[in-house]
Amino acid sequence: MTLLLTNSQQLCIPWVYQTEIFPLEVRVKGSAFGVVGWSIGNGWLTLLCPIMFQSIGPWTLVVFAACSLSTLPMVYCLYPETNQRKLEDIEHLFNIKSPWNWDAERNYARHMADKAANIALELSEDGKGIAMDDIFEVPSKQD
């Protein structure tokens, strides 16, 4: 169970998430530091596992499960969702001083609204803007 939860939730953070959250100028270096940090932690865990199993036996797995479960609130509160978002816009999730996910989402929504308004203003011929339906395609219902 721990393996299933870890691989499906937490294992994507050192490989995928970090490549999305760093600005383009430092993305490669940031990703490298993330992988190095993950590798060091993984190495220490590999060295610590036999000692833990000798000391506390199968309770080692309970400790790992508790550690995994304790990270869920942290991920929920501090890691904004990046799914289906353009890399150019993701930086607006992270360019605020607040560490909370909901503040990042609010900042991102504000940025996207400003971006849509600027596009509408640029596309209008008279400079007063156009309807948002003219910019974004609204899926039509097919009968």
C-alpha cells in the first residue's frame, strides 16, 4: 500500500513537478538541484533502512507510512496544481510572497484574467475590446 501511494503521489515531485515550477532561466539548474536532493535523501534512506529494521523490526514500515501520510497536508497546502497549464504562465503561481496554495491560485487566476483582457484589447480594432467568446472557442454541442 505504501509503495502504491508513494509512487502514484509523491514520486512525481522530484522528477516532474520541479521541471514545471522553476522559471525558464533557471529551470535546468533547479531541476538538477531537485534531483540531487532527492538522490541524497534516497541514499540516506537506503543506508538507514537496515538499521531501522534491526532496531524496530516491522514497525519501520509503520514509520514510513506515517511519514508518507504526514506529507499529504503539506502537499495540499503548499504545492499548487500545474496540470493543464502552460509553462509560461506557471511562474505566476510562484511569484507571490505567500506560501499557501490558495493564494497562488488566486494570483494565477488574476494573471489569466489580465492576460485575457489584454488579448481582447489587442484584438479589437477600435481599442475598446471584444467579447471573450470571440477569443476563446466555446465548444458546440453536437446533436
